[in-house]
Amino acid sequence: MKKINTLRSISGRGLGLMAKTGFHCPANGFWRPEDRSMDPVFVFEGSIMPAGRGGSTVWLLEDAVVGPPTHLLPAR
């Protein structure tokens, strides 16, 4: 099993979170490859970070999705 701890601060870029292809995503949000070769993609926290166009890549968090859901699920 891969390590979940893939966080590292990056000053002046995005929201300061990064993750590498093949590691667990540290936060819900839109992630963009470091080389900006693709549009941002939404990745759920705990999911495995995808490969970029060139294969393995470093992803930078562009826009985080935090807080309670905006819409409640219907009661069963």
C-alpha cells in the first residue's frame, strides 16, 4: 500500500499542496499538472492521483472543495 502523506508546502503556487501520480490525493479539489499540460481535473481525497499526458507527474492543487455539502442527500 502506498503512503497517504504526499503533502508539501509550495510558496506562491496554487494553494500550497502537491501530490504525485500514483499516491493518494490529500484533499478534494481541482488539480493541475505542474507543467500545465492539461486542464485541471477534480480528484477526491484518498483517490489515487492520475497520470498526466507525459505519464507520471506532480499535481498542484488549484481549487479546494472544503466544508459541508451544499446539498443534503434525501432521507431514505
